[in-house]
Amino acid sequence: MLMTNRYNLNPLIIRPMEAPVRPEDGRFRVTELIDSPTVRKLKQIHWDELVWDWSEFLEADMGTGYHARMECNRDDDTLVEHHMETTCGQYALHGTCDCIQGDTIYDHKSAKVGYLQLHFDGITCQTNLYALMARREGRTINHLVGLIRLKNWDWKMIAFGHGPNDYPPIAFESAVLPLWSEAQQTQFLEERIALHTAKDLVPCTPAERWQTSASYAVMSGSQARAKRILETREDAERYIQENRIKDAWVQERPGCALRCLRWSDGRSFCPVRAVCPFVVC
């Protein structure tokens, strides 16, 4: 694995960052296990050929800073950055939970406004595996909560009424997550282990590709900013008629597998991506 610095980032920025870690045989991180089996396998197979640039980790480093600030919450009733391990047959699972306070597990995430639902299932799976490990430590877990920082939140959308009616009032959302039974958590663990230890590579799911659907933007004249973005052309045309927008036209914005384009660690070696019809930009 080679790390580059194409944009000449200052060493003061790079030094605190965490470099990628090679996946271990028979030992899974929680975040690996809930993710694409294909990405993990490609990283193992092509580890010595992989090239990353430090600039690709800037956003992740911001999240690391948020986690570091959680340390001030540590007390007798609050575990912060709590590391746990368990087993599933011959395989090991380990992970570090952001915070356990009383009977509640908290997990910190960052997401873009409007894209929280895209990550909701992943946060739910991750926190339920933490809950399983905590329960196996003898802890009582009754609640799961996601602490979501909205990284592209814009105060002007609120101040000037430019945002949709459901635009969040602040750059933060708290999401109550479904807590599964211990039997459901164990079944999920076993199913994920089976997928990750299967012999053949399989195409990633739409969720693992961060697949977005096509959308339709209501534009007006030569203005660069859309009046409204809707899910279907019919909805966009109806919006134009109902609001009598002058010089209106509809711009189709194709769906896109966001992760495949830039963020997938195995994208350079993925045999599916080369022929995949859903990678559109």
C-alpha cells in the first residue's frame, strides 16, 4: 500500500490522520463487516498495489476530531471509545463504540442534508452489533441513538426561507435507531460472516454503492440554482404549473453510484465496476 501527497498537504495536517489498515484474515472490524464483502476482499488481494492520497482522508479526519471531543463526556456512568470483542465460530469481531451511557449506545456520524436516510441502515446495523457485544459483556442495552452532524447545512436556507419545509433548523439531528433482539443481532452477525467468507466476489448492493436515484430540478431561465428538486418529471412539471414559474424548464439529473466513482477502496481493481451499467455521472 502506497500513500501519496499530490496536493502537498502540510505535515501538520497529515500527521494526526490514520492510514488505512490491511484487513486481517479471520478477524473483522464492525465497520468492515457491515460493509461490502467485495471491497474488503479486493483490499486483501491487491493491498500491495493500492494507492491512496492523503487528501482522500480529510473528511474522515474531521470525524476523528468529533470523536476526540467525546472524551470530555467520560465519567463513572459513561464509557467513551469503548473497545469490545466477540466471536462467531472460528471468526473474531471487534469494534470501538463511540459512547455507552447507562443503557444507551450513542454513535457519532456526519452526513449531508437530505442524505441521512442513505446512511440510516448502516448506522442501525453498526450500533446493533455494538449492542450485541455490549450484551455479551453483561451490559443492559435498551436504546440506540445516532448523533448526526450535518456537514453541508446552510443557515441561509432557514434565514431566507430557501430550503424545503423539512430543512433542519440546526446543523445536527438526533436519530433514534431500532434495537433488535439479541437473537436477531446474532443472526445478522452470522449472515454477514457467511457473506464475507464466501469464495466468490459478488456485486455490491445499491446501498453499498451509495446509489442515488435520478432527480428532476425545476430551473428558471439562466439561473444556476434550482427552484426545487423533485423525484419525478411529472412532479416537477406539476410544481411549475402550480407556482406559475416564469421561463421554467426541467433539468434531469441522472442517478449515480457515488462510492464507485471516488470513495470505494477497491475501485481500481473492481471487475464489476468496469461493466456496471449503474455507475452513471
